[in-house]
Amino acid sequence: ARALYARHDVRDIARSDADAINLSRTQDFIAAVIEDAKFHHLKTVCFVTGVPGAGKTLAGLNIATQRSESHADEHATFLSGNGPLVDVLREALTRDQSARTGRSKKHVERDVRAFIQNIHHFRDDYAGSATVPSEHVVVFDEAQRAWTRAQASKFMQAKRGMADFDMSEPDFLLSVMDRHPDWCTVVCLIGGGQEINTGEAGLSEWMAAIRARFPHWRVYASAQIVQPDYDLNHDARHFIQQAQVTLSDDLHLGVSMRSFRAETLSGFVAHLLNGEAEAARTAFAQLTAYPIVITRDLNAARRWLRRKARGTERYGLVASSGAYRLKPEGLHVKASIEPANWFLNDREDVRSSWYLEDVATEFDVQGLELDWVGVCWDADYRYSDDGWQHHKFAGTKWRNVNDAFAQLYLKNAYRVILTRARQGMVIFVPKGDVDDPTRPPGFYDATYAFLKACGLQDL
């Protein structure tokens, strides 16, 4: 983000080996869609998909910076509903620009805030107003996390006093951009298998809004949206076959840049979370340059992280937001971190990830990354002879999670924390305590054994 904002080309900072699906191909496709919309006075929307770490956010930032620099009249803006991501990006850009230009942080921050916005604040600014937005090009990061009609209406009615608000966020956001009398382009970056919050609309809600209210918009979508990870419903699958929609492989980012040494990492994690030990073991065997180790000793995990990191390489501890019984290990997931401090502050700051004291959850780290990660595994997602079991700690005991959506969110929480590391990770599975009924060894031993069956070796 700092490099792009300082006017470096994405090609200077992205991987470019011949085997990788080039980011520039996706960006060139989107640029062509924008130019066509501008020239022919059209309204268009692009749906970009990608595996975790493939560079969707990087592509979105690059589109926004390029359009802002060379097409000042378009006022391109990068929007995200991911609060921690917005906070970290804004703070990183503000610190960097202030140091680079000598301007005060306060003045720099004003420009940065206009360029990177929280999608919910953008919504609030235009709700109850007929103002035509200044932005002709908007990039929605993690667009699958936009709110459903029920969630958006409930919030706007209760928190904003708008009793007549009755739209999903995709519906409303498209209606705001539709106010332009001439043209606009909306770029939606879609992550598959990453829904971790109730009330998230998913890709089908975007398609439903376009089908119902915006038949004059042209739709360009990744050909991969038919895959199970993107969870298209029947109506959406029918809609994408219409002439209004163009499917293209150029709108899919299929190779992870985050795990630049581990092209099969996402496949390995998927097999692991699906309980497929043999398939996971096969995928793990291909991770020759991406170390993943396992330990029952948290301090040993900390030592491994410190030993592995070189120079400015960053490391930190992550856990699921439901990992309440890591507290006896000194890890308090309820004690919220400040993402900007955790991700950006230096080694001497106790609030930073370097200190290996504060643990970040899936909500803090989704869309962000570290070089080396310590994944701390609790009994909320535990393995048994019947496969993965879903639990939630409430009051004084663990309770079964039976709701299908809640089970999916828990599984995806572990998917997120297992895909945060660029270079490698250590997984810490506690030993438990025979004297603590909330942490008996049996809650953890089977998980440890399964991870070993997936090919992981002890530290």
C-alpha cells in the first residue's frame, strides 16, 4: 500500500515469475472495462475472485491509485467493510507519507481518509441523501461481507433512526453509484470461503440486486464464481448465464502471493479443515519451502518464531475469537488489540505483534498478513473420531454448535488464521489440564494427533 501510494507501479512490488497468474492481466481487464464505460457512458460492475493471499486487495489498491493519479476527475476510492484492514492501511499510509513529505500526520490523514474509506461510513454518508457521489470508480474490498437486507435494515433503523431503510448493502451501494447521470464502474473483490460474520450477504446478494434493480448495468465476473467456495444460489447461477453478464478467467487471481513459497497452502488448509488427513498429507509434502511445525509448548513456539524471522520479517500469535480457554496459557482473545499498533509498531512496543503477548483473532487479521505466524488452537474446533466438532464456550462450559452457519463461521475462522503467514507457521496445541474440566487433555490430544496425521512434524 505504501509503495503504491508513493506512485510505484504494482509490477515493482508484486511477484512476476512466469508461473504466476499475473496481477497485471486482471488489472488490464478492469482498466479496459472502466475506459469502455467512460467512453460509451455505461455503468459496469466487475467481480474479481481469488484464493487467500492472491493479491485481491493489492489489485484493488492499485486500480484506485492508478485512477486517482492519471484520472483525477474520477475520484477513485477504495472501500472495505473490514475495519482493522482500513485502520492498518490508513495508519501505514499516513505514517509513510508524513515521513516522506514532512507534512504533519493530521494533514496527511485527511487525504488518506478520502482515498481509503470504511464501506459502512460511505453508506451512512449517502443514506437519506440524493447526493451524486464524487467517485466514478469505487473498489469494494471483501464485497462478500456486505450486509444482507435484514442486517442493514436492522442497523440503519436502530442506530441511524432510518425507519424506512429496507435494502441490502449491495442494493444500496449500487443505487448510490447509479445516481451518476453518465457512467461509473464498481469493482467488487470477492474472497471465497471467508465468511466469518453473521449478516454477511455473499455474492448471491449482489447478483440479486443487479437482477432486480439494475438491468441496465453490464456485469463482468470471474469464471470461477461457479465454484462452491462462492456459494451462488440457484437464482444467481441462472442470472450469470444471461447476456448482461460476461464471465472471464482474467478476473480470477489463482496463485497466492502471500505464501510465495507455498502455492499449495490453501489446498492443504482446505483438506485439513475438511478432515481429509491423507489428502492434506499429500498437499503438505509439496510444501517443501514453507515450514509448518506443531508443538504443545507455547514458549517453544515463541522461540521458533523469533529464530525463524530475519531482519524486518514480522511475526505474531493468532487464535480464533472463540478460543476462550487459551486464557490459562496467558492468551486472552477477549482482550482486543489495536490492529494498527499490532501490525505496524516496532519491536520495543509491547502492543506490537513482535512482543508475542497480545493475540489477534480472525476479525483482526482477515485481509492482513505476517511473515511468520503462531497459530494457537483451542477446543472450540476440535477433532474426534467423528471428524471436526464445533463448540462455543459460554458461562462455565463448552456447548455444541449445531447451527450450520455458525459451524461454517467457526471453520472459516480457522481457515483465516491458518492462511495469514507468508513464509511459515508453528501451530500450538495445548496439553490441557486433568484438573480443569474445561480443558481436559482429551479436548486437545485428538486434534494434535490429527494434525500429525496430516503430515506435521513436532518442533
